[in-house]
Amino acid sequence: YAIFVTAMDSNPLAARADVVISEYRQDFMDGITVLSNFTANKVFICKYPEVDIPIPNDKPKSNIVVAEFSGPHPAGLPGTHIHFLAPVSAQRTVWHLGYQDVIAIGKLFTSGHLWVERIVALAGPRVKQPRLIRTRLGASTGSLLEGELEHGESRIISGSILSGHRASGWARHLGRYHTQISVLAEERERHFLAWIQPGWSRHSHHNVFLSSLFRRKAKFPLTTSQQGSPRAMVPIGSFSRVVPLDILPTILLRSLVVGDTDKAQGMGCLELDEEDLALCTYVCPSKYEYGAALRAALTHIEREG
């Protein structure tokens, strides 16, 4: 099986992978060497162009391949890399892991000790001082954010604001594979007839507000508001603009919503994860949660064989 190492992160507010790796260069190279010995197939290291990522060069016939991806999110997702380099199916499996897990593997095989430290990005509109912090796997988000937030009700998210989980109750901790903590303002207010207002200070993926005139340059303090209620699915071309994969996203998403798993398999759902559809959820004018629909479909497919 091929192995994919994600040495980049295009999620909003995420840390730069090369900054973290630069502190553990030798450990990262040791981890890559270990992974290259696990398989006779290729080990893909996916990174941004012109970014310095250390690569071991001491193997005469190396199976290590460096692949470069550029552009906005989801350019840094493993699902994007796998789709273009070694697409998976019901008969073909690949593995992927993050750059900090590679560092942990390198430290384990050279020192014999399990490395549980993680460098995490703490960011969001409600964070007083956005920065990188050093913590441990599974750390309490309540402890990490003590005294770090602006006044007011906030929603704490372990992981990306697009695909992370709400860190509250029993889940009030850093997720196993998360390297960022995002904090947004909890907005409960409903704006009267908001859809007919000019919307100078409101963000929308669609050109429904005047803010779309300067959307590329402006910064909007996003909140947790969906800016609307659930409604019928409307195929207006939004999904094709945010999905770089060679699939038909509108047809796939429709099959997921109605529970047609046979159609979903034919449209490529087996090579997707929840985070691959996170942008579809974000731009959806109908307010559907496509990640949850995908997981339900994959669970059904696994159960039914």
C-alpha cells in the first residue's frame, strides 16, 4: 500500500507545516525513513512548492516521492493528494498521516520513547493573541484557552472550523489528529429580512451582498450563524467551484442526501472523507451537512458489504 505524508495544511487558521518541521528536521527525516521501510510501494510527501521540507537522501533506490500542490483549500487535504496520485476504491487502499505523526514515529524509533507533544495553532476571531502553542495529545481545551478569549459567548472547535468537532462536554479536548484550536463567536441573533439588506459587512460565497465587490480583499469576522435555515437542495454550481476532484459533486451530494448508496459509490464516495466535503457544506445555500451524510453512507456500505 502507498503511504501519504501530508507535509502541508491549507485549513483556515492552520499552522505552517514547514515552521513546525524545521524544529524537528532530523526526527522528521527519521520518520520518513521508517515509513519507507514499511512498504515496497511509494511514500508520497505532499508539500507546497518552494517550501523547504527535509527529505532523507541516503537510500540508493528510494521509494520516497515528493509531490507539490498549490492553491487554496482543499489543496492541503490528504483526500486531494490521494485522488490525483493514487486513487482508492473498494479494491485499493492507501494510508496517510500528518507531519507531526511522522515526527513522533521518528522519535519513537530513535529514542524508544513515545512523543506525545504537539504544536497547535490557537486562532480565531475570539482569540486575544493568536499563536502557536506547545501542548500534548488530548489536552483539555478548557485549560489551554483559560484567559485567552475575548469577552462573550464563544464556540471552541478542536480542529479546523470547516471539519473539526465542537470541544464541549465529554469532547472538551484536543482531537487525536487535530493540530489547531479554532474559536468563533456564538451568534444566536436572527437578522430581520437579512436577505434584502445590502450586506456591506456580511460574507457570502454567492454574489448576494454588496460585500462581494471587495470579497477578495476584505476580512470578515465569521461567526457560527448559518445565515439561514434548511431548505430544498438547489444546484446552482456552487459545489463545482470548491471541489477540485474529478467528480460530479452536485450529483454525488444529492445521492448522499437521499441515501442512494449505490449511486454514491458510482460517483466516487469511497475515496472521500468528511473533510473533503466540508467546503460543500460551507457554501451550500440549503444548509446541508454533507460530511454527516457521507459518514452515514460509508457506514451503511460497510455494514451491507
